[in-house]
Amino acid sequence: MISSLTLSRKHPLLLFFAAAVLFVGFFAFEAAGLNQVLLLGVGLLLGLSLYHAAYGFSGAWRVFLSKGEGAGLRAQIVMLGLAVVLFFPALSDGVLFGKAISGSIAPMDLSLVAGAFMFGVGMQIAGACASGTLFTAGGGNARMLFTLIGFILGSLIATHHIEWWWSLPGIPGLSLTRQFALPTAFFLAFLPFAAIFGGALWWERRKTGAIAPIGKIPGKSFLKGPWPLLWAALALAGLNFATLYLAGRPWGITSGFALWGAKGALAVGIDPSQWWYWQGSRALHKSVFFDITSVMNFGILIGAFLAATLAGKFAPNFRIGARPLIAAILGGILLGYGARLAYGCNIGAFFSGVASGSLHGWLWFAAAVPGNWLGARLRPFFKLT
């Protein structure tokens, strides 16, 4: 009786999920064909995986820096390692199953350093990264809706300033798969993985006296979750590889937010098409469903909504204190602004950059970590635990 009542309460939400998939899928197909629908499907699986494992970057980095708990960080290294194994041979050839592909490679300059640092501060004030904002908002976290609004606004503002930032000194992008033969590229890629994974184990044991498992199965169902971190790490690496094939480039998130902001600006009479960032942009004048990143972002939101519904946890609460609300918006603005300056976020710059063998991914990480440290110190001011 109880289980049937629970199921009946889920029915309207499951119908909403189906309607959302059909709506986005229809317009994605109309705009760009079947491949776009498949990318929507990848986004749905990403949202489901992220939510069921609560797989965020900001919380994992915060607890490691403050408490020494390293399970989340170690799971991220596993994810990166598997992605490198999948990506490097394909990127070295430039072709994957007959389709031309390219990696996420960007310059290493002062704009990236400043942007990644800002992003790191925003991660802790907002309480989420780019992927975290999407899956928690989709899963019913009302505060994250305000972070998403700030994210979009910050992204738009950055596109107005970006010409100056991207003119700052730096060196062109460097990729291990371009500079070295595959065996050497793999060796160099796994050196930092080994150092971080080993260092995290040592620090966790020293601070907590134990090593938290990342692959322990919690004993609940696959559909309802929760999942162990390892499952999400493997899923995200595989789904990023699927994105590489379907999109011709790796997974990214935040360029979609910049586009949503620009389209919103057009709707209220502001024309960003004359800004340097948007000059020559096809996406600005096409349907938002034509944009790969936007469609995948919609998929993540909808997939997380499904996961929260299946878990019986979709229950938005809009009772948000003034300071946490300010932190959500301010953190979102920092996330959006920083991501544009840094050529991406924890996904587009760090995950996909490192998976592509691009050294800018590690520079992003090096600049984001102190930003996270500062942001974590600011959390008490905003009444965040």
C-alpha cells in the first residue's frame, strides 16, 4: 500500500519528465537532426549519474581541504585516468570511428589563471561547480536555481569584456598527444594522477585515520540510487567519450550559459552581436536547440530531475535565508565570469582539457584550488556550513 502511494505521487513528475524529453527532443531533431537527439540522451545519462552519486567537485574539494576526506578527489582522478585511456588514442589519430574529432585545447595565459581562481571562489560561495549547478537545480535544489541565474548573468558580462582578457600575455595551447608519441604521452599524463591519488591517500589517512571507499555499493537499486562514486566516475568518463564521438569534441557546459544570457539580452533589447566575443557567431542567431552544449545542459537538468523523482527526493524548498541567497547569486556570477575567462569550467577546461592532454587543464586546476580555499573561508560569512 505504501509503495503504491509513493508510486502514485511520482506519476505526475514522471509524466513531466516524459513531456520534457519529448519537447526538447523534438526541437533538437528539428534544429540539427538525430545526432542532436543522441546528445540529449547523453545529457540525460550525465544528469542521472551526477545526481545518483552526488558527484560534485566543489564539495569534494572543500572536504579534502578542510577535513582531509579524499574519496571525492580520488574518484575524480579515476575518472580522469579512464578518460585519458579512452581519449588519447583517438585524439592522436584525429578520427574516431570514421568521424573527425578534436580535443579541448586552450592557451595558458593570465586570463585563464584569473578566471580559474574566480571560478574556484565561486564554487565554494555558491556551493556548486558547473555540473553541480545543473544536477542540483534539476534535482530540486531551489537555491541552485538562483546560482544558475547568476551563472548565466556572469557569463554574459564576461563576453562583453573578453577581448581585453584574452589579449593578456600567455603561451599557446600545448597537448601531450600532439607533442609526444602515445607511450610518452600516457606516461606524462599519469604522473600527476599518481601523485595526486597517492597524496590524497596519505593525507586522508593522516587526517582521518582511515580511507573511505569509492566503490562500495550502498545496497539500494540502480534506478533509485544512491550510487558509489566509482560508478559515476566510470559513467562520466564513458559519456564524455560518447560526446567526443557525437559532437566531434569533448563535453563542455558553460558556453551554453553564455549563449542563454546573450539570447536573454536580445529579448530585452540589448544587442550583444556587436561584442567581440559574439561577432561571427552562428549560434546567436539560430535556435538554442541547434547548440550542442545547450541541448546537453537541458539533458542534464532533465536527467537529474528524473533521478530525484525516482529517489523520492524531488521537493524544492524556496525558504532561503538572505545571506545564502546572496551567496548563491554572487557565487553564480563569479562562476560564469570566471569560466568564460578560463576557456571553460571544471568540466570544459579541467576534465575535458586534461582528458585531451592539454596542459591548460592542469593550469586551470592549479589556479582553481587556491580560489576554492579562499571561497571556503568566506562561507561562514554567508551562513553556509
